[in-house]
Amino acid sequence: MTLWDKYKYSVLNPNVLSIARGFIGLSLPFLILRPSPSAHLWAFILFMVGAITDYFDGWIARQYKLESAFGRWIDPFNDKILILAPMATFATLHFYSIWWVVPIFIREILVTFCRTGWLLEGKSLGAEMMGKLKFGFQTVTVWIAFVYLLMNPYPSLDAVTGILHFLLPILLITTVALTLISGGMFLWNQRAHFGSEAFNKFVLAVGVGLFPIAPGTWGSLLGVFLVFLTRWSGGLYGAVFVFLVVWGALAYERITDPDPDPQYIVVDEVCGIFITFMLIPLTWYSAILGFVLFRAFDVFKPFPVRSLERIPRYWGIMADDLGAGLYAWIILFAIFK
């Protein structure tokens, strides 16, 4: 047996290819934003390599019977990184409005979140055909944006770039439509899974609350990440906050935990962080200070925050963290406004 025969499934393991595709996606914004045609060319080449691996990891998994539950999750997860990272970057370069990207981000985050929760239950769900079609159109859209990026500096190619500039909105409309349709179909087809107690605990934990150490801190950190992701639009910021509060309330009614305030519930911390940063200029300094202030008020619960815990059931769990967030907001407002 040669060395290659011995280790080829480690090198060509489909999960390794999927993870490599994710790292490629994360590297693309840094190359795209550099004012260098050679960096843009390398970004385009890496994107094409990443897109090709999406075919080969599935083929290798089927051909050599290397399919796994983890592989069925990690494959579409890294597809999303490969697409969303350059798509958002092209929006920052004003190739198109960022609002074209928002519904795609929301769909991908929501589907990935649900898929992860069901995987932890032991329900492994692979990509559906409509999802693969959606990914194909997303790939073509990003490909056209890359070609436009590469050709735009050259006046002699203005006729071609003009055609690409015309095609890009058409592709975006089609891509957004397919993204929303495929997401809706996926969630509808899996609607029976929404009622399970394990999944609703995952919702209340917003995933990170299941970590065995410091779940409240992890929930607060996730809240800060979501604030950075949505803070650029007041409407989006408010919509995500309301969605988390309402989905948490619905999930709480589906669990039967004897503890009225289980440690894994951290959706309240996430929402408290949203209160902390509302209308506050977002910088690394304000983010760190706001996080520390919120955690301090959440732990020590100054009057009347602690008394809010006496409100029955879910709303008491939520109210004391919103109160802690309000205390933190008052201090941030005094400093930064």
C-alpha cells in the first residue's frame, strides 16, 4: 500500500473539502477589498475552486460511502459562507444595494439555525433540490459580480461591463426569489419538527445557552454579534429584536422543564443586549463597555430589576434582562450622546 492509498481519504475527505470551502469564503472579503487587480483575480480563482469543491465533496461522499450526519450539516453551512461573504462585500462596494443581501442572510441564518437544532436532536437533514438550485443561482450571481470587478478598471471593456451591470439586478431578483422560496419550502417540509421539546429548548438557548460553562455570557456575546450585524438599519434591528422575543415566548410554551428559569435560556440575555445598544454609536469601545455594563447589571440586578423576576413564567425571565439592558443603556447614552 502506497502512502497515498493510506491517507487519501484523510486528504480527500468530503468534510475536509467542505471546511476548506468555508475558509476560502472567509478569505474573499479581504482580497476583494484590496485595491489590487491581482488580489481580485486571486479572489475570483479561490471562489471558483470553492464552488467546484461543492460538487466534489458530495461525489466523494457518495462514491466512497463517506456520508455522515455531520457532513450533511457542514456542507450547506460552508456553502453559505462561500456565497454570503463575497455577496455582502460587493454590496459594500455599491455594486448593488445591501437590501438585496438582507433577505438572503436572514434565510440562510434561520435555516442553518433550525438545521443545527434538529441535528442535535438526531434528525439529520441534507440539502433539498430547491436549495441546490438556489445555490447555483447564488454562485452565478457572485461570479458575474467578480467578472464585473475584474473588468471594470479597463475602459476598453466598457461595453461588456455595461452588459454585466444590466444583468446583475436581474440575477439578484431571481436569486432572492429562489432563496426565499427554497427557505420557505424547507421550513414547511420540516414543520413537524418545530414542536419538539428539544428543539424549543435549543431556540430558548439560541444555541449557545447549551454550552456547559457561562451560558449567560455566551448569550450576551451572541447578542453583541447580532447587534453588529443589524445595527446599520433601525428597522432591521427592531425586527430582529421583536422576532427573538416572540419566538422565545412561543418556544417557552412548548417546554415542560420543572425549573421556571432554566440556566440554558439565554434568549433574554440576547434581547437585553439589544436594549443596551439601541441608538448608541457602535464602536469597539462602546461594544466592550456595553457588554461589561449589561453583564454587571444582569448579575447584580439593582432595584427594581430583581423584582421583575416575580412576573410569571417567560415574561419574568425576559423582563429582568430588559431592565438590566435599560440600566446599561442609560450609562452608555450619558457617555456617547
